[in-house]
Amino acid sequence: MLFAERVNLIQPFRVMEVVRRAAEFEAQGTRVVHFEVGEPDFATAEPIVEAGRQALLDGRTKYTEATGIVALREAISAHYAQLGVTVEPHRIIVTSGASGGLTLLAALLLNPGDELLITDPGYPCNEVFAQLAGAVPKPIAVKAENLFQPTLEAVAKHWSPATRGVLFASPANPTGTMLPAQTLQQLAAFIAAKNGFFILDEIYQGLTPDAAYHSGLTLADDLFVLNSFSKFFGMTGWRLGWLVVPEEAVEGVTKLAQNLFIAPSTPAQYAALAAFSPAAMKIHHDRAEQFMQRATMLAQGLQQLGFKIPVRPQGAFYLYVDVSNTGLPAIEFCHRLLEEFQVAVTPGEDFGANSNQAFVRFAFTTDEASITLGLQRLQSALQRWGAA
């Protein structure tokens, strides 16, 4: 059977292989320490769960508008208002997860042969969304001295006649760093002058310190902003996200949503209404503080073991760690750590080609007792491998 050529362009998502192997150990009764997956370990907050349960009891199981129920779009709009941003509800498109949002944006903005600038390292699936539209992902190698974020100079250098726009993240995966506000403004002005588009991935919005800007929309209004209920709101399996699009894009993205997805999950939408309630928001903020405490604990422990963390995260729940001190390539480090000591981490190879054999990603989405155990096992690994 012949398959589309795009299938051969797509690389495996290696972290999922790590997850699979870790599950095999656990099925045998072996305790695995999980630092690999970017998913909150907390259960979805009870107010959200109760709202979802009630939606099912009330028969909220029919299709909704393709762009989401009005009440949820108004709630998201009110959420932005609290962050100091005015976003009219009709510019908000509720999606089937952030991945559904990226599918819509790729279909809306990219033609075959168009270039999309992305970062390396960066979220590995970004290039796939471009490829689905027949476009060409063009990575920009980002460096620690610039917080692993693109600079205006780098974007200008990589911009070509075929470039249509950019997809950047703040906070970013796998580094947890944010685009500096001044850089974001410079990039927005440059891209607008090129008549391009700027997609800003903000799915870790809320998992940032209070001193940080809360949305790029406070700095530029013509962005395509991608967000999700998965990370800060802890609703990964509910598969719900949203877009904020410029006024002129509303009609086009609506048509695409109608045809590609029909509608987002109805029970999930009604559950998400409760995500903005005072009780749920307190839970979300308390958990965000716990993530930051875990970040400090894990970073200190790793540094005491001789690992280098060139940039501390400003958000999200990741540490991008240089494991060169072990003398092992990152992919071998991850493999041996899982096979010999049952500690699961994600190799840098998952996030691009830029220095990928020096770095691995640690997600601090596990409790402090597990972090302590993981650090103990890491120390044992270094001693066995002669790297301590």
C-alpha cells in the first residue's frame, strides 16, 4: 500500500517511546521516576470535574458552534481582561486541544512551499503541522546566551522570499524560557512590515512568575495566539484549547473549524467554564507555586551532581540540562538511565538538531519525594558510570 510522502518526513516522537518503555517496567512492578512527560501530575481540579459531570447529567452531549460555546468564549475574554488585555469573544476560537488549534492555523496561513520559521530546540510537532499544509519548516538555532529564544537579528537573517511567518513559544518547550518583551515587540513590528504572520504559543501561560508579562497580546494585538486548557488548568486529557486571531482571520478560521472538526468536545467546554471560577483558580495558582518549588529543588540537586543548566526556566515545567559531564551522548544517557535505573527523561534529539546530543529535558511534573528518589538514582548512575 502506498502512503503519502509526508509520512516519511515525520520523525517519531521519542518521548512516547520512553513512556512506553517506562510503562513496561511499571507493569512488572518496578518503580519508575517520571521526568519525561510535560503533563501535570495533579488530577484535574475538582470544580472542573464536577462541572463536567454535571454537563453529562444535563445532556450536554450535542454539537456546539464550531468555534465553541459563547459562554466559554466570553469567560476566556474575561480572563484576558484580568490580564489587562481586551479580546472580543468573537476573536476567540475554542479548539480540540492546542494541536487542533495548530492544525487550523497551518491550514489558514500556509500554502505548499511556504516557509515557517520555528526554533531549534523547540516543540517537535510544530514542523509536522507545517508539513501537513505542504509548507517547509525552517529552524532557527537558538542559543543559551539569548535564553534559547530567537532574536530580531536571527529572524531577519533566516527570513527569505518564501517565508510566510513564524511560530515561537513563550514560555517555550523544552527550555521554559520566555521571549523578552522588547524582543517580542521588535519581532512583531518586523513581521508586520514583511506582511507575515506571527503565531505565539502561550500554552504555558499562568505557569510564569508574576513579574513576567502574561500574554504577548499586551505588547502586540495582531498576533495569532495559541493557548490550551492542558497545562496551567490541568486538563490534558479533556483535549481543549483556544486561539485568539486577528479580526480579519475570524471568517476563514471559522470555516476551517466547521469542516475539519465540526466542534470541540461539548462536555469539556462546559467543564472548562469552571476552570475560571475563584475556587479553581486558587487551585491552579497553588499548583503553579508548587511547580516553581519543584524547579528549584530539582535544579539544585542536578547541579550538585555536576550537571549544567545554562538557563533557568521562567515558566512551564521543564529544565533543559547539559549532560556532557557524563561523557555520554544524550540519547545513550537517557536509554541507560531508564534501562539501568528506571529514571525516565527526554533526549534533546526530540527537540531538534541544535546541540541535541548534549542536552536532555527534565520535567518537574512529579512530586518532591519522586524528585528526591530520582536524584538518588542519578547519583548511583554517575557512580556506576564513573562520571561522579
